[in-house]
Amino acid sequence: MSESTQAWVEADLIISGAGELLTCARVSSALGARSTLGAIPGGAVAAYDGRVVWTGSAEALPEEVRLVRGGQNVDADGRVVMPGLVECHAHLAFAGDRADEFQLRVAGATYQEIAAAGGGIMSTVHATRAASDEMLRALTRRRLDHFLRYGVTTVEAKSGYGLSQEQELRLLEVYRDVAAAHAVDVVPTLLAAHAVPVEYSDRPDDYVKMIVKKMIPAAAKHKLAKFCDAFCEKGAFTPEQCRQVLEAGSEHGLLPKLHADQLSYTGGAELAAELGAVSADHLDHVSEAGVAALAASGANKRLPVAVLLPGATFFLGEGGHAPARRLLDAGARVALSTDLNPGSSPTQNLWLMATMGGSQLRMTAEEVIRAITIEAAAALAVDDEVGSLEVGKKADILILEETRTSEIPYRYGMNPVWRVYKDGRLVVKRDLAGEM
């Protein structure tokens, strides 16, 4: 074909020279579609107007892609190129900290004992209620900035530290306002069923009724949330109460998610599967029946992604780890998250969760990388837009310092990000001396 008739793909951003290009896409084989990292050694990716338009080999690039006038051609210089990370379980807007409670746990107090004594979630609720809108917006922006420096380009943001209609809606409005001016995509979740507030301490069913009759309709009416979540746990909400909340959310167009089987077995995983939840999160005490429910063939019903939060297990120092290997070997989709929150996981390092996925949960490098990209995107029902480098998806692209996939979970606690592109635009530029 002559140059005059060549069907060029036009791009305003080309990143080439990757040691490994990880597309994290599903690939087809003789055995059908299978999940891999879609690695292309020496690969390249091209974007136009904020969307991926081409991925492929370095050899094919000059024959198939043309850079438009004023476009960027970036040499990855042998580094790993991969999708932007997806943080699929974060409690983003809150005030105060619980550093003193950590010292109580070091001295032997349990998370549940501290909560029963008036600490825990309610201590953060009091601090958050007292904070001004301006302070909450500033704190949320700062946390999003920090996530972005770690290469996280999409973040779920839960409410849950207001626990009244006015305060819960206020937190969701903070997310709406901050997201409108920030590079990171924010996916809002109503988590009014996080704890029973002190005002309803002796009548939790009345609080659930208020969530169902008032909070959920208000959040849905003003389009403030995509998801409705609940904490199914002893000392929080019973499975039946969670059912009421999530079913009401579904009736108003809010997709269900569930905190399940974290501190004790409650049948949360089974409930999440029954309700067709988008994800079941924590799962440290999931039963074999729960594992089977999350991995069952579901032709007519969504199967929840199992979102595992090893940072919370590590920081609390209580109980065993979620059974990642059993879930994966049974066929469940598994994602990893920081569970950013002030009480049980005050971290924003999703790369560290990938390391814990390997060292604590026995997940392979391939599995943990997918767990913080495409599987995490599925846990937010945004895997058609982000989480992999595929034609038509957002050009959320990372260039790492590392040159091999196996190095990603190996160098724990560090930030491997060299460049972050959000919607095809450079938003983070780092060097060995730190952020620029």
C-alpha cells in the first residue's frame, strides 16, 4: 500500500521504547479468553484526544501510527509501561487521626474494644462533623494529589464519617466539588451504613430505616453516588440490615457493594453474591461457601469482585489473611486496595498492597498487577473505561522506574512511578531526586 493510501492511526501522544508494555487486557487463545498482563516486549502505545488509539510492537509503530503536528513522542527507555492504577476501596474524606488508638492496640486492646469504648469510627465521625467544608475539600484534594503521585488515576471515595443525612450528603458533595477540578477520576459511594451513630445507639433499626427512606433517595436524586455500600459485621450491621440498605440502593439506581467477613464470619460474601453486588470487600473470614459463591458461574447475574485489603489486616494485627489463593484457584476475580482510612489502614501506597498480595496472600506478580489495574476497575464497574491499555479506553498511562514486571511487587514500600499520564496528559513527572 502506498503512503498516500495508508490508513494511518493519528496520535498526539506516542510512548515507545518500553522494556515491557503491560496492556492488562484479556487476550484470546485456542482455549478462549484468558486473563494475562498482555505484555508486549519493547512495545508502544499511542493516544489521541485522551484515548488509547493503538498498542503494538516497536516494529509496527512507524508503519501504522503517525504523530500529529505538536504531538509528543516519549521514549520510555526500557522501562515498564502500564495502565494507571485503580484504587477501588478508599474512605477519602475525613478529619483527624487515630494515632492514639494505634498505641492502645499496641498495648493489647482490640479494634472492637476500642470502638465499644467510644473510639473507632465514631471518633472520626465527631472530628469530621466538626470540620468545615473548606477543610474537608482541602484534605480530599491533598489525598488525591498523593494518590496521583503513586500512579493512581481512578479512586473510589466512600462517605461514612457523617452518619446523618446532612453530613453524609455533605461528604458526597465534597467529592463532587473536588473531582470537578482534579485530574484523578473519583467514583463516589454512599456508605451511610458504616456504623450506628450515637444518636441511634439504642435503635439501630430506626437508623437503617432513615438510610433507606431518606439518605438513599436524596443521594440518588442529586446524582451524588454511583454505589451504595454497607458494613456487614458484628457491632455494625446485620446481614438483614445490609440487605435492606443495598436493596433500597438498587431500587434507586445505586449499585451495591459490601464490606464482608472482615473481623468475623457473617455470611457477607454469600449475601453480596446473592444481591449481585459489584464487589465484596475484606473477606478475611470468608467461608468456603462464600468462596464458591464469589466464583460461581453467573451467566445472568453479576459476580462480585473479591476486593482484598491486606493493609488493614497488617495494621490491625488481628486474625488471618483473606484466602486469595482459594479465591483465585476457584475462579473468582480478585482486586487489591489500600482501604485508606484513619483507623485500620492509614496508607495510600497501592504498590505496597501489591507486595503484600505476594508476600502475605501468595499472589503472583501477574495477579497483583491485574489486581490493582483491570480487576480493581471491575470492582468499580469502570473496566470499560480504565484499568487496561486498550483502544477506546482512557489514556491513563504509567511509566515506571522498573524495567521488569517481577520488580513491581519486589521493591516494597517504594514509589516506582517515573511518569503519569492522565487522559493523555502528563500530570506527574518524577526523577531520582523526587517529584518535580
